[in-house]
Amino acid sequence: MVGFVNGMHGAVRMLAAAVSLAVAVAGFGTQAQDDRAKYEAAKKEGKLLLYSGRSVEQIQQIVQAFEAKYPGIKVDHFRADLSQVIQRYETEAGAGRPSADVLDLVERRSQALAQKNLATPYKSPLLKDYANDLVAPDGQWTNYAMNLVSFAWNTSKVKPGEEPKTLTDLLDPKWQGRMGFQDPVQGGGSQIWVITLAGVWGEGPWADYMKKLGQQKPKYGAYMQVQNMLTAGEVDVMIAAYPNFLQPTIDKGAPVKWANVDPMVRTFFSLTLAKKPESPKAAELFIDYLLSKDGQDLLAKINQLPIREEAWPPAYQSLKGAKYVAQDWRLEDSKPDFWREKVREYFGSR
């Protein structure tokens, strides 16, 4: 009798396993069928128009990889600074003329288009594999890569053991006159970095820190100008440096290291599905591709930092588990005149 019962239990377990496998296979098959159907629909559209602020070289690499994976879909693109991309798209959309299918932007710009009702919500099925803090609300846009803000130093000028390890270390008097900083008075990434830290620390501690940082008399310039100063040894330390901009130069031998700083300010590169795309299925397929393993691996190869951690090159492995905070443009927008005046107060005296 015991043997009979055990045999029944074994049969039940085998049946349950078979049912689970069948369900899994059916689910996988359904997804594969959906992907195939989307590709077939995209092939009938035959084309895709991409608006992007990326470099021409990066756009070409992404387009070539996409077209190779999905033959029959031709991708054309318009490339300009993001402000020009947005202006052209909004003008065309207002005139009711055919325009972009997908816009390659940054999250702040994507949110602005969504607020103006100039985007089509789209939730890629691949988003289920990503953490909630990487995913835009209601599929209004799609984050696919990121930019990080830290600080860095020239290893030829700063001896091992003397390098700054925290943001507070940048206030050490020994760094006075030896640091470079993208001019926050002129706006851009450094200004929003400064403002974001106010939301992290609170206005009082933030004001005290930024006042002291300005008193360190950093050398100011455009971002790439300051980064080039760092790699050339013209400054020893760079404030608000982008690891994913610096790493390609490090890989080529530049004597530079960047810090895994707490907090690490993060912003996203994003894709917006246009309001009335002429090729909606090709646009969805393009978004899916950049979220896929192949697309994320490609981004890593072209010196971008994908949002999929598994695709990160070895140089970024130390960032796993880092404390991230989002670039806080909402705080900036809440009282822009106030923040601009504060930035001028702390960093405007030259």
C-alpha cells in the first residue's frame, strides 16, 4: 500500500512538472509568435524614421545592427542637438506633417513631450525584466541607457592614497586651484548635478557645501574642454565627471580614474514613440531591440552604459550596488530663478 501511495505521489509530481513545462513553453511560444507578428507588420511598413541627438557614428552603428537583425526595414535618421530635434518635431507635429517615428532623447525631454501630449505610450514586453526604478510611468517613454555623474582624477598628478574618495574630500584645501568643473553658471549637466544634491542633502547642508566648493577656485569650461584638461594633466581633479565619457579614454591609456561616489547621480537616455508614427510597428520593434540583450550588448560596445547591468563592461562592475539618485529636474523646474541665482552666488565669482 505504501508503495502504491508513493507511486501515486510520484505520478502527481511528474504530471505537475509536465503541466508547468507546457505552460512555460506555451508562454514562450506566444511571445515568440507576437515578436514574429510584429516583425512581419514592421516589414510591411518597410521603414523607420529616427530623430536623435547622438553622434552620427553611434547612430550608424545602432542602425546597422538593427537593420542586420531585421532585414526589410530601412532606417533613416535626422541628427541634431536635442533642442533642435525637439523644435523640429514639435513644429512638424503642430503642422500635421509626417515626422519622426521614434525620438532618441534624454528622460527630461521625453517627459516634456509626454506632458504636451506629443508621445504615444508604449510598454515593451521586455520591460518585465527591468527594475521599476528604470521604467517610465505608464510607458510614456522608454529608458534604455544611462549617464552617471561622479568625480575623477589624473593618476599622473595625484599619488595613490592621496586621491579624493568622497564629495567632502573635494573641499580639502590641498585641491584649491587644482580642480576643473563644467561651468554650472552656463547650465548643462553640472548645474542640474549641483541642484540635485540640494534635494539629497537638504538646502542648509547643500548651501554650505556648494559655497565651500566654489571657494576652491576650480577652472571652468565646457564639459569636454574640462575633461580634456583632466586627461592632459592641466587639472588634477574633475568635479562632476561622467564615468561613461571618461572610460573610453581610460581604455586607450589616459591616466585617469573615476570614483564610485555616494550618491551617484543618474540620468537616462530614452526613446519616445511619436504621437502619430507612420511606422508604428517598426518603431516598437526598434524600442524592443534596444532593450533586448543584443541591443544592450551593442550599447556597451559603442561606449554607452546600458540599463541592463548584465551588459556592463568589466570597468563598471564596481558600480553594482552603488547608491543612485535620479537627476532632479523637477526640483529645478519648481523654482528655476532661485536655483540659477544660487548657482551664480556660489560659482559666479572668478
